[in-house]
Amino acid sequence: MNKVKTTSEKSLSNSSRIVGLLSQLEKINSESLLGEADNARYVTSKILHLAQSQEKTRKEMTTKGSPAIEVILSTLENTRDLQTTLNILNILIELVSVGGGRKASIVVSKGGTQILLQLLLSASKESPPNEELMLQLHSLLAKIGPKDKKFGVKARINGVLNISLNLVKQNLQNHRLILPCLQVLRVYSTNSVNAVSLGKNGIVELMFKIIGPFIKKNTGLMKVALDTLAALLKSKTNARRAVDRGYVHVLLTIYVDWHRHDSRHRHMLIRKGILQCIKNVTNIKLGRKAFIDENGMKILYNTSQDCLAVRTLDPLVNTSSLIMRKCFPKNRLPLPTIKSVFHFQLPVIPINGPVAQLYSLPPEVDDVVDESDDNDDIEAESEIENENDDDKDQLFKNDDIETDINKLKARQELARPIEDLKMYEQFFPELADNFQDYDLVSMEPKPFASDANLSGPIVVPTAGVEQFVEAKHPVKGLTMKENNHLQTEECNTRPSFLDLPKKDNNKDNSLQQQSDQTKCLPSCHCLSYEIVQGLDRITLQNTSKNEQNCNTGCVMKKESKTSRTSLTCNKPCQHVSSCGSVLFEGRPVQLGKLCFTGDNPEEEDDSSSHSSGEQVMLEVPDTLPLHDPDLYLEIVKNTKSVPEYSEVAYPDYFGHIPPPFKEPILERPYGVQRTKISQDIERLIHQNDIIDRVIYDLDNPSYSVPEDGEILKFNSKFESGNLRKVIQIRKNEYDLILNSDVNSNHYHQWFYFEASGMRTGINYRFNIINCEKSNSQFNYGMQPLMYSVQEALNSRPWWTRVGTDICYYKNHFARSSIAAGGQKGKSYYTITFTVSFPHKDDVCYFAYHYPYTYSTLRMHLQKLESMHNPRQIYFQQDTLCETLSGNSCPLITITAMPESSYYEHICQFRNRPYIFLSARVHPGETNASWVMKGTLEYLMSNNPNAQSLRESYIFKIVPMLNPDGVINGKLFLRFSVRLPQHSA
């Protein structure tokens, strides 16, 4: 108890002592008794002793409301006694050393920076300057300088920049003194104007006298000198000075020496400091050229490879990678021009329009030059520094949020004259129809309800209140069916799938296996029987089925009991190019290649029997809901494309089916992006290892694919396809180049192409090298889609997410400023992914997202129209407009038919509010079409909620706003449209 009391009394005594000492010091200042130097020296020494020995004293002196800092700084400003000055400097060092930046900020807020800079200026006038005073002053300035945002400006105004620099020059061997001086110079150099001024006075050359090869002593000084040099080299003037004096070679030599001797990795910060200096000096064109000339790429590549095994050295690897990527020579894409390989002749091309300007540019504008501004010798002599970063936040306003509720209300008056709106009457034929010729649900006359509010609010039941609404307001005149009317008789049959069955040694086992396969998907996930029509050479010619069967040597049999279709093929199927027959107007159209020679590990015996000419039985289902392959082929005939596509992709012909299982987000392994970038850098270092062979090229249609069984074959000449060129880089690595939008030289994102001729057990790497966005979901778990024809034949006809080592990064290809529309340094990006194929000689399709073609939409709409109940559903398909290519843009109207043709029912029909839906304004956003497909099917279904929606609203739907862009496989392509002629 006594001990506790003693401690409390002692604490109280210390507190009263510091207060008393500060009072004495304040009295000396106020009464101008500083001539009594002994008293001031004694008081400050006592305060210093308490600050050094008592943590509570330090906290008390820096608490809010304490006058301690003001009193001490006032004494420092007025005293002329050296010992008193040293005592006060040591007190301030003690206060800011413990407590981090907060206490240093307190000194700054009290005007400490200005007082210390004035003291430094006056102390430098002594000859020679007091070393201890300079040491303490620079030590304190190094601590509070980073907390003062205007420290560099204050130092320049007070004329103290060269004081620290001269101290270093005069005391190169006094490491104790020059260490804090370098720390202050580092803070000075964060101001670009100060860096230029110091550079003119020889600070860059001075730094290279301090840094040097590996040495175990004075590593702290080496680290500070490197940090100071890195800050100085951010100035282009200083960077040019370093290049002109050959310091790039010096930096590389020093780095290699430290890398070689620092085997235990104890000096990683020094090695990183050297790399930071190299990084800053290569920000200019001269620095990058000097780096390449000094073989810097190979040096950093080899040293970074040595560091990969040690995880703690990742900062060195990352900085080295950044430097090498920056210094990698920028090249143009390996194309004759970055303009689209396809050109559409517009009816009218304005002379000053973007299309005319694009095609008037000579090919050499695509050439990439280093456009860095190294010749800008004039650097800013003044700068605008904000007093507080919070000022920027105060300028930010929520301008995008509408706060005026009145502006959100619907406008009651028309924005355009009624005469201008009459041209749109043609798109609303339902408002002029009297429905006299329709077979409606109810033909009985109904009395007119005078009190009915035909234009009143409409209540749409939701799922939660559905039963209550139906019980209270039963729906009249509508026949509710338990089964969806979209389900046809064929859809309700048991589905079967394409299969290559094994030899039927055991019929029971074979039947059981087939039965199991039929259960793996719901009935809506089945393939159409039309797949069997000329499997290895399906064309879009107008020939009869019998003629096709004779030409292909295939006999089709229909088993009525099981509703299965069998194909007997009397000739071996070979993976050779199929020959297209004339479609119409001399344009051949064909359905790709189908290969049966793929080796399945479980069916090697069967594959040999196929090659021997033995009959192959393919079991296929009757139909896929809303998908008809024959109808699809007929629609493709009338689809007009700029490239005049002559083939149909197998997934589009079969019908797109999602996988029956969930696909998780891919977790990317650590360091995969760095590894891929390193492999790209190897192209420059080990150029002899690069094959650089063109495999596929739309710019050269006559180009023949090399006959080599080890290379892949590519194709994109089908609707919505996009792949312009393929270059083989290494044995199993390919660079892919996408085609830009028609009449454009950019917009590259959507891809859809075919690959064949693969081998199993091999990892193939694909690099799509001309992407434009600065980031992508491929960096966050997204995977490209793949469709395997062989998997489809094995009863797995769906798209799957595939690929490993997926990443997205900036590459060394770029566009010139002219080609980029004036944007300087416009680089391309790479999507890279690695795929291992499960089947040999398969035909696989890759896509950015699940494809949905224009022909698929037309087929879908025709199926919907033919399958709906006209007594219940009003379904009208019109043409909104016609594209310049001659394709129609569909406009769909969906609502419920009026209950009868009598007046009150027609009034209710015409007073329904309109809901407008649209999709696919950007062709590359295929997910919008799949959402729209589901929306259309839902609105046409017998679901009670869908029925209520039809009875309450009229839906006007434009399911594809950009047909030409979708057809031609583009991302943002916008064609002008021609509205159909209308009568006045």
C-alpha cells in the first residue's frame, strides 16, 4: 500500500516538475532574460533529462492543449546559446522519435519547419559550421520534413537547398554527418523543381561517389543514398544527365555485384533501391535505349530467374519485370494494317467523317515509334500544392444522383408534335386492329361496364400473393393448362444423345449404358436428329433429303417405338476438309469438319473398327426445344454478312446447351502472370527459339496452311466468328489476333473461332494479343468457353469453361498516336490461357461467352410464333428497320388477346401500358441475348404470372438492336439503318 502511494506521489512530482520547468522557460522568454544563458541552459537540460527518462513526460508535452511545443520552439527561435539550442533540438528529437508521424505533425503545425530552416541558414554562415549542431538539425528535419507537404517549397524559399549538399561534398568520409544530410536531400528531391536545381549543382555525380559495389560496412548509408538518387532520377533532366555520363552501365554493374555477393539475401532493400534507380532512369527514351545497349534485358532476366525460388525476393522480381516490360521495344502488330480486314461500302461517306479519315491514312501510320517526351527540357518551375488532400474530396459531388423528384416524373405533354409521331403508327398495328377475324376465347357479347375504369391502375400479382389474387379475382375466359404449351410432343419424349457405341457384344449392357446416358440431361437438353444429315459434309444446298443421303452414303432410319434416329454410315469418316456445295448465287456454305478419328482412351478398339469401314450407329434425339437445325440452315441462307460467310459452326447448328453442373470461379495460382510475362520477354532474349510461322490469315485468303501434323488448324469463317490471324510462336504456343470492327481500326474483345488437329496430353497456350481494355475479368477467375464436337458425340453437347494459367496483361505491341486517334502510348493487352484437349483430332470451338447468332434469334422467333396459342397470346413479329447489309431488325409485340371483339374488351386491350425491352446494342455482349431469350420464353409461357403480365401490359421488344455487328462478330459495330417506307 505504501509502495503504491509512493509511486503515485512520484508521478505527481514529475508532472509538477515539467510544468514548473516549462513555466520557468516561458518566463525567461517573456521577460527577455535570455542573457542569462546559464538559466536557460539549466532549464532545458532538466527538460531533456525528463523527456529522455520519462515516457509520461513525453506524452504530457505533446497532448492536446499543452503549451510545451510552443514554449520550446519560441525559446529555440530566440536563443543564441549553442548549448541551449542543442538541448532543445534533442528535446524535439525525443518527442518526435516516439509516437510516429502524429507528433512530428504537431511540430509542423506549430511552425517548427520555418524555425528550423532559419536556424539551419544562420548556422551555415559560421565558418566552419558546428558539426554537432548540423547533425542534430538535419536529424530533426529528416523526421518532420515528410510530414510537411510544403517542406520542399519552404526549403527553396529560405535558400537552404545547397547547404545540405555542400555539407555532403565536404564530409564524404564523415558517414555520421552525411547520413542525416542525405535523408534531408531525399525529402528535398521529392519536389521536382528542387530536384532539377540540385541536379544542376552536381548532386547526381555526388551520389555515384557514395554508392558502389558490394560492401558489408555502411549499408545504411548506401540504402539512403540509393533512395535519394532514385528520387532525383524521377526528374527527366537528371535522368538524361545520368544517361549522358554512362551511369546506366554503372547501375547494372553494381546490381549484378550485389546480387552475386548477397547470397543470404540480407540486403534486399539495397538491391531494390538499385532497381528503383534503373526504373526511374528508364522512364525516358534515352534511358531505355541505354538499358538495351548495355544488355540490361538479359541481365535483369537472369537475375530475376535466380530470385524466383525465394518468395521474400518477390519485390525484386516484380520490379525487374516492370523494367523489362517497359524497355521491351514496342512493335506494331504483325498485320499489313490494323484496319479491319473487312470493309463495307457505305452509301454516303462524309469527307470529314471518321470512316473517310480512317481509310485515307497511309499504311505506315500503323508503325509504332517511341513517342516519349524526352525533348521537353523545360520543367515546371512552380507547382500547386494543396494545403490538405481533403480539398479534393470536397470538390467531389454526387452530380449523377438526381435529387429533384419532379424531374423524375413522367412528362404529361408530348415532347414532339403529333404530326411527327404519326410515322411510328406502323409499329403499333395492335392499336388499329378490331379483332373481328380472330378466333377469340369468348365470343359472347358482354354488356358495357360504364363504371369500369379502363385506364386505372393495374395490379399485377406476384408469386407471394398469387393464390390470394386468383381466389379473389378469377381469370375469365382463359384456359389454364398444367403443362407449358411450348413443350411439343417431341420434347416430351425421352431424349437420346449422339453416341459412338461400343461393339454390341452384350446387348443388355449396351442398352443399360444408353439408358443411363439418356438420364444425364433433362428433355430440353437434347440434340436434333438433323445432325445426321451428311455428318462429314453438310451443306446448305437446296437438295432433297434423299439426294443428300445418296451423296453422303448415309442411310437414315427412324425407330418409332423409341423415337430415336439412327445413322448408318457405309464409308469411313476422315478428318479432311469438307467440300462445300453451291448454296445460292454461287456462294458455297458448309458445316465445318467433323472428325471421328479422335482417339478415346476407353474406345481405342472401336476407333480402329471405324477406320476399317464398319458401320457406325449414331443415336440422336428428335428435337431441341425452340431449335431446329434444318430451319437454322434455311435462315442462314438469307443472312447477309460482310465477309459472306460460307460455313456454319457446329455449336450453332446443334443448338447451344449449358453444362448441367455449376462451374466455380477459377482460382489463379500465385505468380502466373509474372511467369507469362517472363516467357514473353524470352522472345527478345532467345530469338532463335521462336518459330514465328503464320498458320491462319484472313488478310491473305490464298495462304495455304503448312502440312504439319503437329500444328493446330484454325477457322473463323462462320457467323459471329472473329479471328483474323494465327502465328505459331513455339511448338505448342500460338499468338492470335482478332479482327477489328468493320470500317474501324479498333474494338477487339469478342472472339469465336474453331481449332482442330490437336493431340492429347499436350498443353497448348493461346495468346490473344490485341485486346484493348486495361483490365479484364480473366484476371479474376473468368475462363474462356470451349465446345468439343467429340464430346457432343459422346453425349456431352455443351459449352464448358476451360483453361489454366489464365491472365490478362499489357504486352509489347502498340499503336501509333495517329492510329490511336491521338492517344499517346496506346498499348495492346494479352489474354493468355492454356488448354489440354481430351480427344485427338477433335474439332473445338472457343468463345468469349456463350455465342448467340442473329440466325439463332430468327429461328427462335419463328419457333415461338409457330408454337404459341393464338387464342390466348397476341404475338406479332414486325421489322423495326433494315440494316445497311440488308438484314431485318425484328420488333416483337407480346400481350394477351382481348377476351372478345366487343367494345369494352378492345378498350381494355388498347389501354394497356407499354413496356419496352431491348438487348444486344453491343454485339459482343451475348449474355444479353440469352437473358432476352429467357424473357421471351417466359412471356410466352402458361405461367400464371406471365399470363397476368400479358393481360396487364403490351410488351414491345427489340431482341437484337445491332444485327450486323452480331453477324460479323464485332464488339461495338454500329451500322446505320433504313426505316421501312410508310404511308402518310
